[in-house]
Amino acid sequence: MSNPIHKVSLLFAMEEEAAPVIAALGLARDSALHDSDLPFVTYSGSVGDLQLSLTVSGQDPRFQVENIGPVAATLMSYTTIDCFSPDLVISAGTAGGFAARGAEIGTVYLSDDRFVFHDRVVPLPGFDQSSIGHYPALNVRRMAADLGLPTGIVSSGSSLQKHPRDIDVIETFGAVAKEMEAAAVAWVCMLKGTPFVAVKSITNLLDHPGESEAHFVENLARASQCLQQQVLRVLTYLHGKTIEQLSD
């Protein structure tokens, strides 16, 4: 059995998602963990025996918006692992969900089974499955059961908009969350051999009428507060545990 988890890296796409966690943990800005040419903003601190880094993707200075999506997430996760060498990476953020699978606004899921991309369609042998990803999710079913949190496949893509073809792919895998970063992080973590779990709070219900982007904006603050509560519970749960002790 491995040693207890000591170093944990939290990755967020948006400042509004991260701010409640940063405030609750009293994390301090840390400029040492990333190349100064990169836009990422990192905070560090500790919770009990856990040494934490928390990185937010930062802003695109051209358009004054945050660097959301898989491109920024890929680079952010790579440089975080390279600089911090975490025992566990956590992608924390918001996502769309499905009422038919039991989701409500603010429901928080832990990832399970695999991570997939729903908008990378390459209809050629081998490329069809490689483009979807099928990156492994760390088994955290014991932690999920102990914390009373639902689990499921997380599906990522480059668009916030609800597109029928994307929904068809998500339905194929029975994913519980549609978001924009986790599968990219999962790919890097798979390559680097770093355990990885996603914690996703629901902002909009994809099987309800209306535009995803409007519901996302309307519910972001509420979902971010729910996310904070469950991220803190996850971190508390990790104290003194090994990676193996998170699984069923």
C-alpha cells in the first residue's frame, strides 16, 4: 500500500468557482509554481497534513475573459504536475447535468469509471475511440459512499452551448456531467501516472428547456458555493488516507 496522500493540487477554470475555496482555506497567492509567461494563478497553503496548491486558469488579456476549456486545462495540469508533483490532482468546477439522472442545481458529483470527450468526432478506425479519450478515472467509490456524493462519467468539450450531437454522445456513455476541462486533465494525469478525480457542481440541467449558457450564468454563484462545501469535505476526508483507501 502507498503512503498517505500528502500533496494535493486543485485545478479550477474560473475565479468565481475557486474564490469560495480560496477564502475558506485561507490560501495565499504563490508565484513560484508556474512559468511567468503563463496566465495561470496559483495559491498555496495547507489543511491539516495536506499540502495544497490551487491553480486558476487566469485571464485572456485580449478579451478580458477567463481561459476556460481543454486547451488551457491541458497546459495548466501539465505545468502543475511538473512543478508541484502532487499525489492527487482534483479538477473542481461546474458542469451541466441531467434531471433524469437525479441532478438538481448544486448537486455535486465525483468522477467515476472514465473521462470522455463528446465533441471530438473522427470516424476512422482507432481514431474514433482515441478522440473520445476513455481516460481512466480514479476509483473513489468508498470516499463517495462515505461522503454521500453521487458518482458518474464526466464528459468534456469545447462548447458551453447545448448541441444535439454532443448530447447524443454523452447519452451513449451515460455521463452525469457535461463540462469543459476534466478529460483534458485526465489525459495529462494518465500520461504522468498521477491519480486524478473530478468534483463537479451542476449549474444547468441539459434535459430541461432553455439555453445552457443562460442557466449557467444564473446559477454559477449557487453552484460554486455547493462546490466549495463538498471540496472542503473531500479534503478533510483525504487526511491520513492512501490512494487505495479511497476505492471500494
